[in-house]
Amino acid sequence: MINLVLCGGSGTRLWPLSRKLLPKQFVTLFDNKSLFQKTVERNQAVASRLLVVSNTEQYFLAKDQLIEIKHNDEYYLLESVAKNTAPAIALACLGLDEDDVVLVTPADHLIKNEKAYYQAVAQAKGLAGQGFLVTFGIIPSYPETGFGYIQANGNDVLAFKEKPDSQTAQSYIEAGNYYWNSGMFCFKAGVFLEELAQYRPDLLQACKVAYAKHISEGNAVRIPFELMNAIPEDSIDYAVMEKSQKIKVVAADMGWSDVGSFDALSDELPLNEQGNTILKRGEADVPVLTINAHNNMIVTRNHAIAAIDVDDLIVVDTTDSVLITKKGSSQKVKEVVAQLKRIKPDLCDVHRLAYRPWGSYEVLLDTDKYKIKRIIVKPGKKLSLQKHFHRSEHWVVVSGTAEVTNGDKVLTVRPNESTYIPMGEVHRLENKGKIDLVMIEVQVGEYTGEDDIVRLEDSYGRI
Amino acid sequence: MINLVLCGGSGTRLWPLSRKLLPKQFVTLFDNKSLFQKTVERNQAVASRLLVVSNTEQYFLAKDQLIEIKHNDEYYLLESVAKNTAPAIALACLGLDEDDVVLVTPADHLIKNEKAYYQAVAQAKGLAGQGFLVTFGIIPSYPETGFGYIQANGNDVLAFKEKPDSQTAQSYIEAGNYYWNSGMFCFKAGVFLEELAQYRPDLLQACKVAYAKHISEGNAVRIPFELMNAIPEDSIDYAVMEKSQKIKVVAADMGWSDVGSFDALSDELPLNEQGNTILKRGEADVPVLTINAHNNMIVTRNHAIAAIDVDDLIVVDTTDSVLITKKGSSQKVKEVVAQLKRIKPDLCDVHRLAYRPWGSYEVLLDTDKYKIKRIIVKPGKKLSLQKHFHRSEHWVVVSGTAEVTNGDKVLTVRPNESTYIPMGEVHRLENKGKIDLVMIEVQVGEYTGEDDIVRLEDSYGRI
């Protein structure tokens, strides 16, 4: 079985933890792992191959996170523009044998009851082998109005239902044969493509045209922008599942959550003795003190938090932003993000800690005239050959060893050594060693924006 | 008239804004000024001389803050150990002429109605000229139980009252002739010393012995530790005011607050259209968003804050810590500080931004193996001649010009230039220029604690 992980989401529903460039599936939340990492690990037990559908920006993030959990031999399908789930799955299936059984899973869901999950997957695999398109239904624990429902009779699907109002949701719960539509599927690649051919031949045709021109780069397949952009947008539900006659459902109570809000996150984390949920996400153990404070969720990375006489709050602290919301109101984070997009879009898009194909950097201080960064380059990686018009750079290596191209010289910079890149000079930074290269960069210049960069050569196709 | 500003407090009642090394009077709160600065500016209109009583640690902080408001020609009395207000005032008066009229004011109170204040001061000055010890009474606006009261009949004091219970406080308000004891006084230096001689001759004698051995350093008078330590501890109220027969009171409604808690601070700041109080304390304009949030006070320096569906909260965000408390509960900050003192005392004592005699530094990143600081050296200042056993230092000048002693060499380091101080090398940093020297320091070593410093020569008596 092949695990197809749909990883293209770019939500900010967990702002300030999630950002446009670090969406929910990549945020470290449970057991010091991301939901993407947990998804991959969970499916390793049942799938022999991993195919990640992602976009170019998130490709390196996914790669790094797989290295962290020591996963290798994965494949990537890189979409240059998102067209919803039907094209993503179709393009993936076009690269497989028709008899390959595919387990399609989102990257950003939590499943706590793995035993129930594996039982459901086994049942779905059996049905998929018989030529059915299988969808997974979650036995609902309360009348949620934010999900679609599947009305079922055993494994037979009677109907797909849109997000209900609360009265309808209540009636679904009482009826007992309605399940949350989880967005997980299992089928043979060939069966899916046949059904797509029947119900959305135009979409399949556009996918075939695009896939025919795919670019292979190692274990990644990239679809060119123009062809990807020509594919109609549609979800697998609308395009196939709600129309096909070959649908089955497998219902399970697998401790599932889409962690779609901080309230949902709070439900999944344990309470301490004071009835508070404390999530410390950083390297350092910062104090979180609660005095007569109950039923709060407090999330922090590197700041101390003290809460006095407050109840039912959600407090989420990151390096640059703090969210404080009443429990039950965390859906309104989207209003915050909408406002921020207008007045300070950076806070929606990136963390001060940003991931790059070669590693990461964290902005320690940013002023008009200078900017300080900690740069971490992973073993074997190099930044682009580049120059800047408006800034000089001072580099101090604090750990690992750097190979630095500085004009026409190439030099080795060891821990506790430094080098200087004059304004306009062509330069490159590389880590040829076996451990992370950690470097402090002091930029000095009239303008230190990230866009003052001329790339002359790049290993990651960013020219 | 001489304004004697008592500036020795070291409270953390406004933690995380105030710390042991940056007490309330020095925190920038109103109009981008500290209460100390506002006190000095207010009294400049009525006093011809400024005498600041402080301790060695806060001396440079006070000096810097006076430079910021362009005040000069002040004098300092530096206590090497705090002995409460009676010795502080006695030592100050011993350095004055007996007919000098002294206006004693705490450094950490807010006075909003300056007209009423100046009227009260004028009246007090008249009474002081007639040989009275004058105390200032604040016409109470509510039955506060945290202050002492003065029972009066016109300018005559009938009795000093300890902090009352709430019923007693209520009866004081109803009686109408009880005033809050403000801790402000006005008298001739000679009269105060005569009265002290009568009621605490031992204390006066110890002060005389100590003052006789004072050390003059420019405009500062320093009392040696052993002699200061031998002075009995007492307040001016207990030692003199509650016993003397020469007491008068001047009562006024001067818009006074001791800003003794975040609730008190909140009362003094304006509400915005949503009924929230927003105080932005940093250089950058960070977003503070409120969505259906009312009657909250939100204080921040360099982090964005978003508040959703929350009311009546106090949120105080600093570079390293966040306080969230229900309004009305901010006195419990002391419980937070008590807990922090045990588990993470640094967070009670210092900000990541620390003031030094020569300027300031801010820790940007602190790890086991390296530490990054931004160092600002004021014009004409120099750090001590020093060395470190466990760390090397890389210095990058980003603004201003540094004169660097590095072993037996002295070199000039200009903006966008750097230098390197090897482990164990004797070095010194000096700003001989006219503008601030701003420098990024990258420390690399197995141990980067502040106590790995051997001072060989110091302009500030720190050897």
C-alpha cells in the first residue's frame, strides 16, 4: 500500500503558532513532533511507500521533518499551484500502477487510537482490493457543525451531507448512522482514475497533459506552473466520491481530531493538577506559573508566563506574538489574521525562525541599520551563490565548520573564527561537515530586507 | 528650596516591567518617561537644587535618566545599604545649611494635577519657613486600606493612623478630615535635625559619624558601608513626624497615585474606543488587536498582542515574560515574584536589557556555548579593563566608533568593522565619540556567565 500524504495546506487557524510558511501540519505540537511527522510514522506500519504531495515552499520543510524522524526513501509530487484534492490525487495516481492500493491521508490530523485506526485501514484495504473507493467515517462524539457527514448503512454510503446546522447535526447524532467525513480515502489508483474519467473527464485530461510534462528531480516530481494552472480546481468529494457508484465507507472511533482550532488542540492535551494545560515548545524550560488560575491552556516557547485569577483562557505565546482568547472563541483567530494581513503581513506569513532548503535562520534583532541572525546550515548543504547591494555581512562561526566563498577566495572558517563579506561581493556559505554549522550573521547596511539578494547559482532552483 | 528625591526603592510590584535592578521609579510608563524623570521635572519649577538619594546600583540609572531629560547640576547621596527614610533624609540634611528648605519626595509617585500640587508646595514652603515640619496629605478618593492616614484639623495634625481595615477606612472617608499619608515632606534642614536630635538622638549621632567620613566623588557623596550599616533603620514617620510637636499638614487633591500595582497603573491610563487601555513601550509600533475585548489593560514592548472575547484582564508583555491577571488581582504579582525567586531569580532581578554605568546591553540570545549581545556605550564612557577566562569575544561595530584596547594594541573600530578578543586577553572598550557606540558582541566559550570577568581597572569603582 502506498501512503499518499496531502500536505499542501497553508492555514493560519493556529496563529501565532502556524504561519503561511509554517502551516499547522508542520508545527511541533504533540510529543515534540508535528502532525505531519506523526502521520508518516503512523502509516509506516501499513504502507510500504510514502508519497508526499506538497508545494515548492513546503518541500524542504517536509524533507527536514522526515530526516528528523529518520524517515527516508519518500517520494514527492510538487504542485506549483494548489488545485484542491482531486487533481493532487489524480496526478499522484498517474505515476502509479493501476493495481497499487493508495491510502490518502491529510497531514494535519491527530489520531489517538491507533489500534482502531489500523483495524479501519485493514478493512478499507480489503474493500479497495475489491475495486471500491473507500472513505473513512469518524463516529461523531458531539454534534459538530463544522464538518461534512456521511450517512451510511454498514459499509454502504447512503449520502454525503454538507456541514449541517446545529439542529440537523443533533439529529445525525441521534440517528447513529452518520459519520464525520475525515478526508481519508483508500482505493486502487486505477479505480480512482477510471471513476474520475467517468465523472470529470476534463479534469483527468488536464492532469494527464500536465503529468506528461512533469520534471523529475531525484525523488521529486514537479508539475510545471502553466500546465498545473490549467487543471480545473475540485475536491475529491465533489469530483468523484459523491457521484461514483463504487463507494464504501469504513466507520471507526479512532480518537480523531483535525486540531482545527486552539480549542480543539486544548481538548487533546492533558490537564495538570491545577486543571490547566501547559505546552512548552522550546529548548529551554521556561517557568509557567498559575496562581488561582484554572482550565486555561498556556502555550509558550521561550517566554515565562504568569497567570493570576484567570479561568478558561487560551494563551499562546511565540517569539514575536501573543494570543489571548476565551475558550470557545478560538475560531476568531481568523479575524486576527485578517486584520494582521493588512497592517503587518509578516506576522501572518513567517516566524522569526524561518526554514530554508539548506537549514534555518532566526532573526535576533532587526533595526533600520543592522540585522542580527542566527543561521543554521545542515550538513552537506549550501546557500546560493549570491550578493547584496545594500549590506555587508559579518559572519562568526559558533559551532561546526563553514566553507566560505568570498569573491574569488574560498576559505574555511572554524568555530570562534569570523569572516567579512563586503557589500556587493559575490559569496556563498557551505557546510561540508557532518554536524550543523551554526553562525551568527551581523548585517550592516542602509537596507537589510530579505529581497536584497541576487542569486547567481542555487542548488534549490530558486533563480 | 532643595528637592530631595528618595530613589532607593527596589520593588517588583510591577513585575515583569519592574525588576530588582530596574525598580518602578525607573520604568518608562507615562509620556515615554519614568516616574523618577517626571518627579524631577515637576519639582524643577519650585526647587533650585536637586539632591538624589540612591544606591550605587541605581546611581548610573538615575544619571542616565537625568541626561535623557537634559537635567544637569544634580547632586547624589549614595547609600551603600538602605536604612529606610529617616537616615536617608538625615544624611542629606547634614550636608545642607540649617535654613535650607527641603522638599522631600518619593521618586515613584504620579501627580496629575500639577496646579494643585504647586499650590500645596507653596503653602508647605510657607509653613516650613515658620519652623514647621510639613507633611502632605492626599484627599482620599476611596477607602483605600493600603495607605496610612493623617487625621487633621485644618493644617494641624491630630493623629497619624496606621493602614486601616475597610470599615475604618470607610469611616475616615465619611469623616472628611482624614488624608492619605503621601510620603512627601517639607521643612528646614535644621528643624528636621533638631527634632531628630530630640526623638532619635542615637540615629542622628550614627548619621553624623557616617557623614563625617563620607567620600566625595564629583557631584556624589558616598557613605562607606561599615558606617552606613551602623545606622539604625527607621522611617521618618516613626522617628520624627509621629512624635514631633512641630508638625503641620497640607492637604490637597492633586491627582496623586503611588502606581503601586497594575490595577493602579490601569486607573491612570486612558481608555481607547473599545474601552481598553493599550500601552506600547517600545521603539517599534507593534500591533495590539482586540476583538470583542473590553476593559482590558494591555502593555507591550516588542511583541504583537491579540485579545479575543476577554474582559477585565491585565496583560503585561516584556521581552522575556508575560503576566496575565484578572483586574483587581494584580497585588498577587508578589506571589509570582516569590515563586520566581526560587526557580528562576534572573527573571525577578534583571531585564534582558540591563543598564550599566557606561550604557546598556541587551542579551539577544543565550545558549550553552555562545551568547549574543547588543552593547551600547555612551559618548565619553568606557568599560573596565578586563579579561575573561572562558570566552572569546567577536565585536562588530554597527554605529559610532570604538576605541578598543586589545592586549598591548589600541585600535579604532569604525562602523561595519570588527575585532576579535581572544580568551584571556586583557581588553577595554571605549567610546571617545559624540554619539552612542552600538556594537554586536558574539561571545564564544564553554561558559558565558556575567561573573566570568576579571576587572583590572574601572572608572566606576567596581573592582
